[in-house]
Amino acid sequence: SGRHAFNNKSDGFGRNEEVAKIEIAVLSITFVVAVIGNLCVLLALYKTKKKISRMHLFIKHLSLADLVVAFFQVLPQLCWKVTFRFYGPDFLCRVVKHFQVLGMFASTYMMVMMTVDRYIAICHPLKTLQQPTQRSYVMIISTWVLSFILSIPQYFIFSLSEIEEGSEVYDCWAHFLKPWGVRAYITWITVTIFLIPVFVLVLCYGFICYNIWRNIKLKTKKQTGESASKNGLIPSTVSSVTTISRAKLRTVKMTFVIVLAYIVCWAPFFIVQMWSAWDMNFSWHDSDDTAVTLSALLASLNSCCNPWIYMFFSGHLLQDFAHCFPCCHKMHRFKKEDSISSIRKNTLFTKIYQRSSFYSTGSWKDGDNSPKSCSLSYLEKCLLLKCLLGILRRKSSHT
């Protein structure tokens, strides 16, 4: 009777309304940000003028999976927080629970498949020549099919039922065989959605980073050997080494942010779930439990983090999205024209400076000062450079 008086609810299972308001606000913001972010990614991929790569193909389906999470996990959770109970038929209860887990599986496994594709592209580049696009579609389709199959048990676990016999208060609840049913279900979900994917992500990205680091190390040694053999002349491998170094830095940053965001968002949720399943003293009747509330809210944030991470590390996607709006497109064109005019001014100044320096040297005083001689062709520049190098070599041999 004390519990009924404290909660002041007709069904005897009340909640803290202040906490519920905070949950509603956070879930609303999460839903809006997730939908806008993933739609921005899809719109940018649709409007891009560049050829869609395999990476962009995976990002597209990852955004679709995150939209499934937003509409079938975050939105139903938001509705439940508003109504406090599930108001709908039994079939709708089972469908919603099925799509909730389907979105979790699809989003996680799509990230894993994208990581495996990056691993193959970097560590086994020859395999990318063997119908890479077809392999990507097979990986994506298998991800959706596997996610659908693994989430089918939700139809048999959840149903619309009374929260207590004779209470006439119904909710969408799960039913397990006691005492091992709950533990088996939560452990299975934790292993398949969190532990195995995290293990694969860390393993693949570890091999990727090691392969890039080893490649840079070998090219640096080659660069040192060539520079020593050519008496200090810069070798041709400098640009390739710089490119690989930048690619390594970008890959390390991107993978660190992806893995960190995924672990930070989902680890507390699954820790609390495992704690609730294996701790005999844990009680779900305490609806104001801070750990349960915070972990559930944090888990929903991952669906709105992914699109902004990929937009940040794929700079042209952000530009392509900005081009969808007329004001941003005009601003970009104005900046482009301004930069082109600036480049022309700098180029003209450089040419004038080079010509004045060229004619001020004592060795070329008697040169022809006609307008024709001021403009050197590409072949003339190459011959001039060759002559200068010959003079320098003769001087070094005499000394």
C-alpha cells in the first residue's frame, strides 16, 4: 500500500515523472538528430558528382540501418515514455520488438562488413580486382538477411500481456523459461551484437594500421637509400610516402572515432543488461534506476553519431550536401572564383619576378630583350634546367 501511495498510479507500477521528462527530451533530440544526420548522408550520396565507391555504398546502407534504429527503436521508446504503457494490438507489439533488434543487428553488422572490406582493400589489394562491387553487394545483402533472421525470435519472446495476473493492465513484455531463459537471451544478444563485432573491429583495424605502418617504413628506407646513392638529390618516392602517411593518419583517426563511439555508446547498456541477468538481487521494478536509464539513453546516441563521423572524414560529402541548397552553392561558387583570381594574381607576380631575376643575372646580359624571349615554352624551360644542372655537376667535379 505504501508503494501505491508513493507512486500514485492506478496500475500500481508508477514512475518518476521528472526522470521521465528528461528521458522524453533526450530521446526527442536523439531521434531528430539521427533522422536529420542520416538523411543528410543519403542526400549527399545521391547528389554527389563523384563515382560511388564501395566505401560510400557501405555508408549508404549504414545510414539506412541507423534510420531503422531511429524509427523502430528510438521512436517507440519515446512513445512508451510518453504513454508509459504500450497501447496497441499484440501483433504490433511483436513487430516493433522485431524491428528494434533488427536495426541493432543491421547497424552493427554493416559496420563490421565495411571494416572487413577496408581490411581486404588495404591488406589484400589483389583481391579487390576480383569483382569488388559484386562482393560488396553480397556482403550488404547477407547483412540484411542475417539481421532479419537473427531478430525473428522476438516474435516468440514478446507479446501483449498483463503486467500482473488480474491487474487488467497490459504491456508489451517478454516471457522466458525460468530460471535460465532471461540469462540465455541477454547473454546471446550481448555476444552477437556487441562482443563479437567489437572483437572483429579491433582485429581488422589492428591489421590495417600495422600494414600501413609497415608500408611506410619500407618506403622510408627505400627513400633513404635512393637519396644516398644520388648524392642528395630528392628521390621520386617522396610524394608517395607523404600520401601513404596522410592516409594512415586519416585511417587511424577515423577508425579510432568509430570504434570509440560504438564502445562508449553500447558498452554501458550491455554491462547493465548482463548485470540485471546474472545478479540475483537486481530488480527491474525499480523504474527510477539511474544506471538503467542512462545506459538506455546512451545506447540510442550511436545512431546519431555515425552520420556526422562519416561526413567529417569524407569532406566532399559535406560539400555535396551543401550544394543541395542554393545559398550554399552560390557562396561556394563565389569563393571558388575568388580563389581562382587570387591564384592568377600570384602566378602573374611569380612570372614577373622570375623574369626580372632571370634578366638581372650577369651571365645573360646580352640576351634578346624582345617580348618573344620573355615567354619561355615548356621545352625551353626543360633545356634551361638541363644546362644549369650540367654546369653545377661540372663545378662539383672540378672542386
